Amino acid sequence: MEKYYLLNINKQVKILTGDIPKEFIKLLRISNPISIYICSPWITEFSNGYMDFIKILSQKRSSIQIFTRPPTNNNTKLLLKRLKKDLKAHIYVSNYLHAKIYVIEGKKEKYVIIGSANFTEEARGNIELAILISNNDLLMKRVIYALLSYLRPYCKRW
């Protein structure tokens, strides 16, 4: 008799350390997403061309929802304006946001990263830890539901 587990730990779960934003970008590059969710209190552009997520997102033509804090400087404000204008991203802000969750939802590939790293240049040099869960429809739906039903009511549209 075969046991059913919510996750296949050996195939679907990986612990990420170090440069979590780069890991997300790597997954974004190889996937064909329908929807992308970025939940990070702080968001910045990256100095490395490989990390040009606006260019990558524009090639993917996906629905994009971003949860972040209201911009506190002009660079972040300009970045959010570009995401909203150029990519039609839906941006939600809250002064109290602390969660860091990154989701890539495709027909074939599905990725959820939950961890400590903000989506910033500074986080790339921090000691960070995250869990990556791949290709699990049930978990994907639950994480997206939590983002939309729990976090979004605490945020206002930007």
C-alpha cells in the first residue's frame, strides 16, 4: 500500500541559502508563467544585468501582483511606476508588510519560495534562508489564496 504525502520531500522541496533573489530570477528565466506574485516589504532594481527582472517579466507576458511597503525613496517610487505602467502590474502596499513570498505559477512549472530575503540588491549579500517548493498544485493554490485573501485586505492599491 502506497502512502500519500502532501509533498515529495526529495523531489519538491529544496532549502535555498544565500542569494534568494537570484534563485527566483533563475526560476523566472526557465519558466513560462501565467501569474507571478512577489511579496517583499522592500523592492529595488539590481545592478547586475542578469537580474533585470523588468526585462524578464516583460518577455513573460504574465499577470503580475506585487505586495510591498509604500515607497520611501524616489528610486523605489520610479521602479513601482515602471512596473505598473510597462508591465500592468497590480501593486498593493502596506506599512506593516513583513512577509517574503515569491510565486511563479505556470501550466507545467510551479514554484513557491518562502523565506527571509527581501527582493533587493542588499539582500543578495545577506545571510538568507528560504524554502523552495516545486510543482505542487495544492500548495500553490493555498499560498496564492493566502496572498489574496489574507494579505490583500491589509494592503491598499497603489
